[in-house]
Amino acid sequence: MNTQGKQLLASIKSTRNFLGDLSQLLMTADGLMGENSWESIWGSSALGELSYTVSSGHLWMPREATRPYRNKGNYPNVIAMVAVLLDDYQLDYKLLEPVVSASYFVFPKETAEEKIRLDFSQCRWFGWSKVPTNGTPATIDDSDPRWKPTYVWKYMQVFGQPLVEVTNETVLKEKVIDPLLRLIKENKQINAGEVTRLES
């Protein structure tokens, strides 16, 4: 076997190991959110918008992996989300590095249960928001030009941390999960009759 072949095989194995680590990160997020009564709403799914066709090899690898959650007992009109943005291939924003993002989406209190849902692309709000990767939240509502009536939710916040810094469960909890849960808890509008505008 020649040197280039060995290097190629090592790169492929490294990519496979990285994706395995990514699945562990998201399963850890599932566990931490579950400890706070938030349950995954997509079963075991984490990837979307992949291609399986021979002509779209660049889309064989995920650009994002995401896990949305519901806590119907305490926050019935909210969806929380933890996502990893890996790449910006053919997307309308640029990433400087892979990011672990956390967000929550608030639906009007009267929203029918079947309409409290997200499509996969909404894991990209961190990329669209252009906030730094230091935990600073961006606040988006239905006045944002990217918002669509089909989204139904009226208000959300999102923040991000560099993936390379989220190295273990403790860091994931301290930099991603706890701040996400704190943002949700501190926004009293979630339990109000109508969604109102709040400063970020």
C-alpha cells in the first residue's frame, strides 16, 4: 500500500470517528435535557437534507445534526433545540468554525398541538443570526425577514459555542444546556397568553 492510500484511509477513519463522537455529544445532550423533563421529538433522527444520489456526493456528509425537544408539562408551547452546525456548503451564511448551537422557539399559547413543530432547516438560525460563538444570544421574532408564516412560532433565541471547546459532558452542560434552560426559564412571556417582544 502506498503512502497516499494510507493517508486517505486514515482520513476516512478519522471522519467516521468524528461522526461517532458527534452522535455521543447529541446523546449526552438528550440525557441532560431529559434530566430536566425535555424529551426528544424526532425519535432517534438527527440528520436531514442528505443526498443518496450518485451525482450529489458533497451532500452525502451532513452539514448539521440536530435534536429538538418538548417539555409538555412545564412549557407546552415551546420547542428547544441543540444542534451542531458542521459546514456551510451551499448555505446562505458562512461559518468560521463548527458550532454547537442551542435555541428555543415560542409558539402562541393557543397554537394547536399538531402545529407545534419545526422543519429541519430551522437548526440554522445561529448561522443566519451572525452572533459570535461566545454564548451571546440572538433574539428573533416574526418581524425578521427570514421568518415565514408557516413557521407558526413567533419568538426565538439562539446562541452558539465553538464545537472544539465542547469537549465533555461538564462543558456541554455548563456552556450549552444550562444557559439554554436558563433562557427559557427567565422569559416569562412563554406562559403568557400572547407572545410579546422582549429585549435580548
